[in-house]
Amino acid sequence: MNSPIANRPPDQLFELVTSIWTKPFWDAAAEHRLVAPRCSDCHTFRMPPSPFCPHCRSQQIDWMTLSGRGTLYSYSVVSTAIFPEMEASLPYVTAVITLPDADGVRLISNIVDVPIDQLAVDAPVFVVFDDLSPGTTIPRFKMESEQT
């Protein structure tokens, strides 16, 4: 029996709201770049972006471009629609991705286009970008075995 494929969550339920601290992340995503904030003073990465470095309390941030590679830290398969608009997108996978070139910070995202039965914690993944509308792009991830 074939395993269902991890779909994308429904686009129409996504509304991008940014702040001064998150806008650089979303601007980079629109350019198909994955970035992470790093303290300009002590070089500690932090995700999600925040006003103060958790290590030294500095507000200075450098946005570092990452390779887009990571590992699957944790995931959940969503197979029940809580809104009628979700039904056609099932199943989809919410995931926590560890970003090794950002000192292991983690990003919440989705795993897409992989059979559900191939998901595995610690599996290598890579970023793909879904353009929903001009200026709104979501970074999602595929399993390394699905790279073409």
C-alpha cells in the first residue's frame, strides 16, 4: 500500500504579519534565501527573532544567510481538518527543523512532498520556497532523499 504524501497546508489560511524583528526573515524568504538572526555583539543565533539577545541582551542583529540544509528534529502529521478549507490539503506535516549552520537553532516549518512513512527524526532536509503571492514566500522543507 502506498503511503500518503505530505501536502502543503492551505495557502488561503496563511496571513503574513511581520514586525521590525521578523521582517528581514520574510524579506529574505521572498528572495528565496533562508536567514537566521545572529547577535552582532556575541554572535549567538536566535530563533525566533527577538528584541534582545538571550545571551548578552544586545539589540544588534546580523541576518546570516544559511545553506538551507537541516535535520528533522520533530514532526506531527495533521490528518484531521479543523476547518473545511483544510480538507483538500490533508495530510500535511508540521515540523521543527534544526539548522546546523546557525549553531543548531530550530525553525518551525513544514515537510512537503514526501511519503508520510519516510519521515524520520534526524533525517536530513533542505529548504524549498513556496511563493504564495508577490512578497509572501514560505520556506518549507523536503527530505534530502527527495532532492532532484
